Amino acid sequence: MDETSDDNSITLELTRNEAMVMLEWLERMDKPEDRENLEPFEAAVLSVRADVECILEASHPDIFAPGYEDKLENAIDDVRYNRSGDA
């Protein structure tokens, strides 16, 4: 993914809490062991997924900070119950 703007790109806006929940979900999803023999669609999906994970990780320093699990639980509750996505 390229972060430059052009006619072929879209912008997806997430709150910090939504981004944290999305990143955790992506991390929990199974990743195939054998990446060499994937169907073209699956290979493309994995490529996009890796790009999204990198963007979310770079924009959310809390994932490497102490107390991440507590922050994640708060983010999950906020996104699930408040739908505001913000803490």
C-alpha cells in the first residue's frame, strides 16, 4: 500500500480504539504456513493484510507499551458498547 493520494486509493478512517481492535484481530487470524503454494487470491489478501498491519502498528505505539492488555480491553469495551471508538 502506498500512503500517497491518487485516483486509485481510498482512505479508511478509524479511531485509535478501532485501530487497536482491528490490529489485534488481524494478529489473531491464522496465517498459512505454506505461503509459496497459495492461490493468487489468498496471496493478494496476505499482501494487503501485511500492509494494513504495518500501517496500524506504525500509527499505534500503545501496542508496544506497558499495560497494552488493559488498553486493549478498554478499547474492546468502548468499540463494542459505545460505538464511538474513542476513549
